[in-house]
Amino acid sequence: MAGSVKNNISTKNTIMEACILVGIAVFFAFIINALSPNGIALIGKWDKESGVVHADAKNSVVKHELEIGDVKLAKKIYDADKSIFVDARSEDDYNDGHIKGAVFLPVHRFDQLIDGFKNKYSSEATIITYCSGRTCEDSHQLAQLLFSHGYFNVSVFIDGYPDWKEEGYPIE
Amino acid sequence: MNKLKTYLLDNSWLELTIRWVLGLIFIYASLQKIIDPAAFAKIIFGYDLFPGGIINLAAVILPYVELISGIALIAGIYTRSAALVINGLLFCFILILTINLIREVSFDCGCFSTEITGSALSPESLLIRDIIAFIFGMQVLLFRNPRKGCLMQ
């Protein structure tokens, strides 16, 4: 009987102390998240219908106002032949297939390739970046990098290569 | 067999070793997630199991629960409770991995890194690893003798 009471108290203590540990963790989590430049909003933007999904971080590169959210509209822009489609994905992905005529400028090799890109395309060029769809932020990151290099007419085709390919539009 | 079971359950050196190993693993696992919560949130989104409303909260809170529990386990502060929290987390990870294995949903583990590059381990290996860690965690949780190297008994 005494042993059972002691065990109950011990279990209660263990659970109470576990709550204290979790409470301390929650306290620090909210404080540091609020102060950190990498902090995120308490509710992210995870609805694919609204555009590229992201955690809504303070340093987020996603700007929904730049987005082209309709693959048919992207095709119309492509057919008008006045825009440069720029692929933000990795070299392997690009080599596996890309929008026909798209320029290779992956985010992780941006510094290496931007000078060549600038020599070829003026800052007035109309640029459409894309990557692998609405869970991919690379196209947005590339757009921001291009803005920082003086390009001002940049949009982001958010459905990217997978939907373009699925529609049967030109690829190579 | 019973002797071996008792020996393993009552071995304070084994308990100390497990505490340090589990503690260090969880501290290490928390660091990259703390540095880049947005990337970790995206990994949670990739599990395709949670409503949008809780993804960010999980991404913010979970790494600190790992960190604080890991530190508590190593320092020997509220040791049994820290083991309870860590085993609770491991139980959740095992459940999530099992559900996604059954659903055949491909996902990035996000266990130690927030880079979405495909996990080095297969989901089956991750599941086995978590089950082993869970069993070791039970030793710390069920240990009833005086613990070694604890700031608080």
C-alpha cells in the first residue's frame, strides 16, 4: 500500500517535472524566435492555392505579388517571346529536363554565373524565374538576387517545371 | 535471462552512458533546427500529416524541447522526466515514420539537418534507429538506483 502511494507520488513528480522542462523549452522557444532574425511567424503560409508555401520567416524571400500562379498564363508569356525564362534548379534537375530555351542560373551557383548572365541580358529584360513547383522557394530567391543586381522586371512562375511538363508544353 | 535483464536495468554505468549518448544526439539534432526554423517547418510540411495551423508552432517549439531535454539528461536534472520527454518524442517520431511508411509518402527526415536533399538513411533504417533509441531511453526511465553524474538525484 505504502509502496503504491510512493510510486504514485513518484509518477506524478516525473510528469510534473516533465511539464516544467517542456514549459522552459516553450518559454525559450518563443522568446528566441521573436528576437532571432531567422524567426518565423506562429502560423505559416501552407496553402498551395495561395502561392508558394513557406513558413513566413522574417527573412523570407517569398513575395506573392511577383507570382504567376497559372500555367496557361505562363505559356502565353512564353509564346509572346519577349521574356527570358530562367531555371533556378540544380544542374542535375536542369539537365534532366527544363522549359525549352530556359537559361540555367541555379541559386546555389548564382555568384559564379551572374556575370555571364549580365553580359547577355540587360537589366531591362523581362525575366520569369521558375523551379520545381509551389513547395520550392528557389525561384523566389533567384528573383530577389536578380533584383539586387539591378533587374527590375522579374516575375516568378510558381508551378514550375513539373506542371509545365504535365501540360505538354515545350521542354528540352 | 532475468539476471541479464536485472543487470542491464540496474547498471548505473550503462544508464550514464545512455544518458550522455541520447542527450548529445538530441542536442545535436536541435541545433540546425534552431538556426533555421523556416527550413525545419518546410520539412514538417513535407511529412504531409499536420494541419497548416500547427506546423510553425511545432517548428519553433520542438527543437527547444529536444535541446532542454538533452541538456537535462546529460546534467542529470529531472533525469527521469527528461527521459520521459525524450521517449515521448521518440514515440511520436516512430509513429510518424510508421504512418508515412504505410502511406508510402516520400519525405525528408529532418532529423539532424534542415537541408532538403533526401535523407542518407532509408525510412526503415530511421525507424529502427528510433526504436533502438526508444529502448535505451526506457532503461533511463525505469532505472531506480542512485544515478551517476547527476546534479539532481
